[in-house]
Amino acid sequence: MSGNIELLNTTLAAAKAADRAALIAYLPAGFPTVDGGIEAVKAVVAGGADVVEVGLPHSDPVLDGPVIQTADDIALRGGVRIADVMRTVREAYEATGVPILVMTYWNPIDRYGVERFTAELAEAGGAGCILPDLPVQESALWREHADKHGLATVFVVAPSSQDARLATITAAGSGFVYAASLMGVTGTRASVGAQAQELVGRTRATTDLPVCVGLGVSKAAQAAEVAGFADGVIVGSAFVKAMLDAPDEAAGLAAVRSLAGELAEGVRKR
């Protein structure tokens, strides 16, 4: 079975044709439970998310800030495994029909086996992977199998990326480019900053891929600001925090659905 890279491509193209940015939501698999995580994905899509990134919880993150680390710890203590991530992708995709990507560090894939991981992700209906710590120059094996199975390979670029490096990264990627709005880890911030707009401009000079901005967006006004210059707005910590702060799972699901609705309205006010 082929993965859903084409669904991702058409979803992002449809948002552009509607003269708006796409809303991309991030949620970790297995948080607060595997079943609860699946329901959370359904809730953000019901609220208006166009694309969802499902995080593969990791004990040694390099990009994730304290909010997502807390959720990952809950998931890991609950015994989440890669099989649960695949189940989350499958059931979320079957229920919503939107593109579902996995965001993961490289080590779990390396240990699991690249061919096994890509084949299972495609079979589950996944659209691709975001790989924040896989160097492009070491990504040939991954890209070979991802291409074979119809999966997007999304790389992360940062304000520190030089123009030549940007060109190398974007030439190797597919689906979209994940532009980190600032140097640092994930988390909500009062301001996304001018660095993001400059990075999007420099990245677009190297590629026709959509450029989507993450790290720091938590409010509708910020989403609108970023949507003014980016093809997609990525929100993670704000959704996870809404779940963490809720008194119970039902309240958490209502909170993330409501937040997704606010953010979806924001990206339409670019």
C-alpha cells in the first residue's frame, strides 16, 4: 500500500488556492493514553486542523520543550510503543481523512528498521515523516524507502541555516519544509518574531515546496500573523498544554477542539 504524500500535497495546495495558510496540529501519540491521543487528533481536526503531526514520544528530545516533554513522559510511562503510533495514525486517518504525519527523532526508526517503519506507516495511511535530527547528508536510505512507499520527507530549517544549506535541505525534502521560527525548543511564546518571516523568504528562494512555520504559535492573532507570510502554521505545545491543564480527558478534548477552531479562524484572517 502506498502512503498519502499526494493527499498532503493536495491539502496544502487547496489551502493556498483558498488564499489562506494551512493549520497543522501536533499531538503526541499515547497522550494521555493511546485511545485518548486518537480522540485528541479527531478533536483538532473537528476544530479545523488541515494536517496533523503525530509525535513519537522519545526519552531524549532535542527540539521538544518542557510541555511536550511532560506529555511524552506520560506516554512513555504508559508503555507507548511504535505499534501504538502506527495505530494512532491508522485510526486517526480513517476517522478524519486528513493527512497524518509522524514527527520522530531518528534513533527509534534506526532501531526499528527503516524498511519496516516506512512500510508500516504507509500501510497505516500515513502521509510522511518530519525528522528534525536526521542530517540531510545521512538521509539517503530513509528517502529511498520513503519514496518507495509514497511518504513525504519533511526536514527542519532554522534561522541559523545558511542559504547554501537551505538549498541542500529543500532539494532533498518533500511535502513541505518545516521552518523553525527561532532558535530553541518548542513552546508557546508571546511573539513569533521577524526571524520567521526572513527565514520563510530565504527558504522560498530555494524551493517550490510549501514552507510551514512552527515553534511559538499559540493564539489566533499569532496564527494570523504567521499565515500572512507562510504556507502553513504549525501548533503543538499550545494543544498539549490545553490537554495537560484540563481537569479530565473530556475537558481536554473540548479544549483542543476549541483552540483548533480559534487557530483555524486565525489562519483565514491572514
